[in-house]
Amino acid sequence: MRIGAAVPFVVVAVVLAGAPLVQAGQAEITTMGTVVSTGRDSMVVKIDDHGHHIPFAVGKDTIVPADLAVGSRVSVVYHPTGATGQMADRVTLLPGAESKAGRGPAKRTARPAPATPKP
């Protein structure tokens, strides 16, 4: 009788001990696209592959560039959070990202020297 009574407790202990292992082994997914909106705890990216707008939760552990802005081209490493949610783990700016002012692609080009009038 004692063994039969202990089985439920052992099952619960095994399930609880396995919970962190499932979280640690979550699949990481990477996608690329263009940021269409940002917030303090979320962002939406228009995905390159199919053009859908995908919302991502942004948490305290999410790595996000300080100069992320609407129009930025990004790579997002994320993991699912349930049936329809996504938590961004790392956001990286890609070449061709919009400048912080949003006036087009950020470029570093040398400007030609101004012409000096000849006397």
C-alpha cells in the first residue's frame, strides 16, 4: 500500500523537475524582415518570406539594438510562447536598415569636398 500511495508524488516530482529542461531546450527560430512598429514590450516585423506581420514580445532579457526604429531591416531570433505567441530573444540590425531618422538606408559615405572657386 505504501508504494501505491507514493506513486502520485513521484510522478509530480518528475514532471516538475522536467519543466525547466523543456524550457531550456526550446527551439530557436530565426527570421528576417522589416520593423513596422515598436513598443516598450513588443514589436511587429513584416517577414521577408511571406510578407505577414508577425508580433514579437520583447522581454527584459531580449537583446535589442538601441537604434532600432520603424523601417529597420532586422534578423530576429525567437522562441514560441504558446500556440500563437513569439518571444524575441535577440534582434540584430541588417545591412540596409533605415537610419534612426527614418530617411532611408543608413549609409556611411564620404562627401566630396566643396568646390573652391578659382581666382
